[in-house]
Amino acid sequence: MGDIITLDQKLKRNEEKKIQRERKRKIQAVRKVFNCTHCISKCEKCGTQLGSSSSPAQGGRHVPYRFCDHCREEYIDYVERLQGGGNRTDYWQNHAWMRMWRAWIDYQGTIDEYLKTKEFEQLLAELRSDHKPHN
């Protein structure tokens, strides 16, 4: 008779494959979080490729995000509007525009909070241990 695979062996192999798929899914999720939220060559808001001329400050204002020129201008307009100033003739900078910017900034903060959680740190530790050579 040829090789006989017992039901227990088959179940064990299937479970091992399932564990490997789950690990691969975790790795892809972590990579996506880091690649998408920490890419230094793209605008954090719109995803546009940043040129070498993009700088974090404009008009003496520090901008805490990596933006393309357009998103940086919009962010500065948002901050100025929050402080009671800004150009009120830009009709598209309405209440919904203000809420959109607030939501985007909140989202960025939430991502930063998540990356600092003990569970995310545990996931990173697990992934690091998966990549160590086994003896």
C-alpha cells in the first residue's frame, strides 16, 4: 500500500495551513498600516507623490503632516479658520469642509493611538519572532 494519511494527520495539516494563512494575513495587515500611513514619499491626505520641493513649513507655519502643496495650503486654511481668520471668499471651505478636516485629523490621531497599543505591540513581537531563524 502507498502512504496512508490518517484523519488526525490530515486535520493537523489543515490546522497548520490555517495558522499559516492567519499569520500571512496579519503580516499583510501590519505592512499595510505601516506602508500606507508612514510612506514618506506620498501626501498623507491625498496620496499624491511628493516632489522634492514639498516642505513641512509654509509662511512660517509648522505643518505636522507630510502634505503635497495643495493639501498643505488647505490645512493652513483650516487652521486659520479655526483661529477665526482665513479667506472667507473660498466658498468651498464650508461647514462640511471644516468637519472633513476635523475627521481626517481625528483619524490620524486614532491610527497613532492604535500603533501604540499593547495589542499592536504584541502583534509586532509575534511577527518578529516568526521571522527569526528556527534552530
